[in-house]
Amino acid sequence: MRRVDCIAALCAGFFVSQVLAQAVPARPGYGDVLATAKPADWRGVDVENTLYLDLPAGRVVIELAPAFAPRHAENIKALAREKYFDGLAVIRSHDNYVAQWGDPDEKNPRAVKSAKSKLAAEYSMRFKDAKDLPPFARLRDVDGYAPEVGHSNGFPSARDPKTNEAWLTHCYAMVGVGRGTEDDSGSGMSLYAVTGHAPRHLDRNITVVGRVVQGIQHLSALPRGTGALGFYEKAEQRVPIKSVRVAADVPPAERTNVEVIRTDTPLFAALTEALRNRPGPWFKVPAGHVELCNVNIATRIAPAR
Amino acid sequence: MRRVDCIAALCAGFFVSQVLAQAVPARPGYGDVLATAKPADWRGVDVENTLYLDLPAGRVVIELAPAFAPRHAENIKALAREKYFDGLAVIRSHDNYVAQWGDPDEKNPRAVKSAKSKLAAEYSMRFKDAKDLPPFARLRDVDGYAPEVGHSNGFPSARDPKTNEAWLTHCYAMVGVGRGTEDDSGSGMSLYAVTGHAPRHLDRNITVVGRVVQGIQHLSALPRGTGALGFYEKAEQRVPIKSVRVAADVPPAERTNVEVIRTDTPLFAALTEALRNRPGPWFKVPAGHVELCNVNIATRIAPAR
């Protein structure tokens, strides 16, 4: 979301405090640790599993998570490739919750061509027998919503060894699949991104397909809808979608080359620790804890080679 | 923030699912419970401890919490009464973090008259010997940041019986006092509201003075600042403050008569339970847990009497 998370800084006098912090480095801050990252601590995103949601204000880059939701990732790419979303709109901005996009005419949505309009849910997956599942870097911190939480290749996730379930968690900027009451009523024709405090009660109730790795502000700072649930009440309030493309289909010169910090490394463990116990002198009481959705997963535009 | 929290509803087919939910009421939803509220389940806000931050887009209503931060509540009212904030600006909109307002010229801020420009911090208070502290309605749910969490007269809060500390927590829409490195470097001349996922690591590190009970969208949906830490880089990007007033000083006809749900009642316990275990048929897996900052503290405009 941001290249470097804010370390201290509710200021009055922020820059003064930064200078002081550098003079008395009791513990390293997140930015200090991130500055030590080697090229190998970063990874690119797979262009075959990355979407560009192009809005008038700019591009939203979404990294899909086929390891967790293979059918939905596939279908959403099929939708993008048949240009399903082009000309549709962001139809909802619900304060402290989600922004949602798709067809404003929910009762008679645009017909799909090769993609599917209904798909069996992928709320969670069986992790013990899974192939191709990225390593789970478990946080030691307690979580009220799941027995175990941590990161899977850049995605916040949780798992329950007793039930053999693993799932992506509804942290800020995560992207999910709108559905009706039936489990198979979603398909990716209607998607949302979390733009407020993590609605973790949605975990395992809805298919999560990815994460916004760049441009979340083009969704999070939208005017709030004044209709029920934050839907826009008038057509002209909706934000038109210029296009949704699979990054691989976009000419290289027009791509946004996002890199994501690797989450299965000693560096990421050190970054997490820097958030768990933030440095003085600005911080007086280190929390001794970091909540899953407060772990910043750094992203950046790939440096020129 | 919202009068009625969204119950189900990431939809495709929301209205259909609502109808179904009404037909099969397995558990009551938040809205169902809130609809049973009696007039005594609501309370007004104290006009002597409520601020109106009037921006071009509308009014932000802030309820102060003098029980937790008496000196800061007093000083901020003194600042408002000497019209300190009028003509200053929202200077920062940091995505998934805070919006902050005060004097854009941090190095040479507007001089105060009767108010104080420095104030000893009020990070936490000693609750066991406190008079006038509202009852603490403890949540039974585990929390990683504090031994005990719950609500104190409409404010999310935490406490530690071992250290005899109680404090307000950095949930969405909470308002705090910007400061530099020194504990006494804040005064209320620079204030912020939480506009993203709860930055609970700030708890006990900064003085929290209240909560936005109406109009948070006028801060949370602002364009993000593109400077370091989300500060606006150009003067014209800042949002001018028309005025900040103590509600008691505003003619009754011009007041915004906000009511807040009482948090020390059986109804509030039932509301919390409705969030902890949300109703089918839309919800397939009740969370069995609600995190402190996911507890919606309902507000409304007082009905005509």
C-alpha cells in the first residue's frame, strides 16, 4: 500500500523526533529494517496472476492468489479477457468497510461469454495435502478469529490444524468476491476491496481472491455512497471502470512493475518485530504485540535494472 | 459512524438474501437487535463536551471524553472558544491511518491566547481510585494489545488491573492529540482521527480525547496526501477548517443532536453478540468472536420529540 510504513509520527515536531530517533537507535524501526533489504528480499508479481483495474483517477494493481482460490482466479482472468468489466463501475463505497465494483444493474447483469457466472465457493482450502501452497510464516501473536495466523507469500492468512483449513483473511486492501445467499452465487463479476478496519467476521464466509498491492487509495478515498450499505444512489456518482486487464496482456511498457516484500524470510520476521516493539524515543510503551492486519506488507515499484 | 451496521451483504443478490434472512431468523442480526432499542437505550451527547469541526463538505461531530483526558478536553475547548482552529486546515490524509488537522505552519504555529500550547500527557488514567469514571462493560473476547477491553460510556477502551491503568483505544474514528517526541509536546492544537485499520500500537503512547460520532466520512474519504506520511504537499490541497465550536456555544437550532447507544446495557450486550455470531443464511461460519474495534457503537440523530 505504501512503500514504507509510517513509523512514529503524529506530529507536531515529527521531523525533530525523527532526527532524535536516529541519534538514539534503541530498537530499529520498520523503515530502518526495510532499508537493509537485499534484492532477494523482494519478489515481482506474476503478470499472469495480476490485474490492472484502471479507473479515471489511476490504476489499482491487484495480485491474485490462485493457491487459495484457483477457480475464481481463473474465472476473473477470463472475465477480464472478455472485457467483461470495461465500462462497468465502482458502485459502492461503504465507509470503514468496502468498495465494490461490477455491473450497476444487479438484476440484469451484463452477460458473460466464456467465463462462468456462478462458481462453487472457495472459502478455505485443505492445506495439509495441498501442492503448490506457499510456506506459511506464522505470527506468534494471539488472534481472536483463528488458531493460527501469518503470511503466505505476501498474503495475510490463517489456518486451523484441527480442521485442516487455510484461508485468506480480510485485512485492509484484500479483495473478495461478492455473492448472494447461496454458496455458488459468486463468480468474480462483482468484486470488493476492504477499505476500513478488517472485517474478519467475513473470513471463511466469502471467497477471497487477492490483494491490492498498489493504488488502494483510488478505492479507499472515494466519496462514500449515501444509499443503504454505501451504494451510490445516482448513476453519475458511480466511478466508471476504464478497463480491467490481466497484466500479462498489457504491453510491457504499459505495465506497473510492482514488487512485494517476501514474507518467508528473516528480513520479514525482523520487519514484523519492528512493528511489534516500535522504537523510542517517540514510542514510550512498545505494544509487545502486532495484530495480523497491522503487519505492513511492503510493496514498491521495481527499481530500474 | 453508521446508524445501522451492515449485516450481510457483499452482494450480488443482497436484497434477495435479506428477504431470505427474514424468513429464516436463526439468530438475530445487529439491525434486528437495534430495532428493539428503547429510548432509554440511547443517550444524548453532552453539548459542553462535544465539538463541531465544520469543513466545506460538512460537519464532523466529536464527542470528547473528559473522564479519560480531562486536561486535554478542557484545553481543546479553550482552543475552540478562542477560535484557534478557524481558518486552519486538515493538513494530512494518510491512507489506512489518520487524517490530521491543525496549523499547516508547524514551525511557527498560530499563537494561543488563553489555551495552553503544551500539556502533560494523559496516555492512561488510574481507574481503581477514579471518581466519575463510567462503568466498564468488558468484552469477553481475547485481545492481543490489552489484558481487558470493552466500552466506557460509548468509548472503546482497555485496562490493566495489574498496573491500574485504563485508556481509550485507537479504533476507527477515535480522535487523538498529535505530539512531538516529548510527552508534554501535545496540547490539542494538532488533532487526528483514525481513518483506517486500528493502529492499536499507538495506545498509551498518545493522548486520546474522543470519538467522531457523526461525519467521519468528511475526513476518511479525503484525497490522500502524497507527501511523506500523507501530508498534503501543496497549500491548495489542504482542506480549510471553517470553524471548530463547542456544541454548547452553538445556537440550539444549529446543533447536530447526536445520540449514542448506551454501552452498559443488556441491549448493547445483545448487539455485541449479534456481531460475534452473525445470522444465517448469509453467514455460513459465525466467527464466535468480535474484536474490540469491530464492535459498532451505533449513533443516530435524535428523533423529534
